[in-house]
Amino acid sequence: MLWRPMRETDLDEVAALADLVFPGHHEDRRFFAERLRLGPATCFVLRDPEDRLEGYLVAYFWRLGVVPPLNAPTGTTSGAPDCVYIHDLALTPEASGRGLATAILRELSDRALARGVSRLALVSVNASAAFWERSGFSGDSWGDAMLDKRSAYGEDARYMVRDLRVGGRAEATVTITN
């Protein structure tokens, strides 16, 4: 299985996989398209040798502490981006547990650092906080400006941040194909 940059032609499959992996957090294809336009260098798909979609990562440069809405236009933030926001990371059961998430997080970290951004941020959902903690993320502070969005993400949602200057890098490597 290989990660490659996400393309517009991947979005129907990405939206379908998102519905399977995040059943309580449906997002229309058009919002995946918007996020791909925000992060063409930070959105990826994982394909098996038969070209079946096995996973995806949607991420974009953003502002720390600003939580994008679900199933709505992302819009823009004021000021220069100071983090890469991981909107979704999803793998099929067949791809899980093989180091593929760690590998793409390393690639994402490298791309963030190359642009002078040293933090990744996300909202963990579906009891995924333990995975993100193992991946170097911490925190669960929801600032006042974010509280209105927390309910859309679910009861167990946690806002988490990883400082790429602390704790080194993930050990897995990734090959990105075109």
C-alpha cells in the first residue's frame, strides 16, 4: 500500500470511506473538495496494489485554537497559519495496525516543518484519543471560542496539539507516489 497526494477524482471514495469510519460525522463531498483546495500538499490517499482506497488524510495549514466546522464551509482564519490542522485520518480495517498512520503523520510533520510550522492540531473523535496520545498529541482544552463546535464533534471529542519540536519524530517512513 502506498500513500499519494489526494486528487479531486478521489473524493467520492474519500467521502464514502468517511461515512463508514465516522458514521456520526457525515460530511458532504463538496466540503472534502474545499479542504483539498485548502491543503493540496497535505491531503493524501492510501491505495492498495489494485488501486482500492484503504485510507486518507485531510489536513491543511490553519490557526491553532480555531476548530473548523463539520459538514460546512471551512472558510478562512485571520493571520498567518501557525499549525497544520488534521481534519480526518481514516484507514480501513485492513490497513489499520500496520504503521501506515504513523508513516503519513511523519510525512505531514516534515511538510509542516518545511513551511516553518511546528504544531499539528486536531479534534479526536470516536474514542481515538489514546491513538493520538501515542502519536505525541496532548491536551483537551476547549477555549470559549471553540465550545460551540464541541457538541458537533461528540461527547468524547478532545482538542489535541502536537508540538513537533518536542519528542522527536515518528519512526515509520512513507513513500509518496504520484
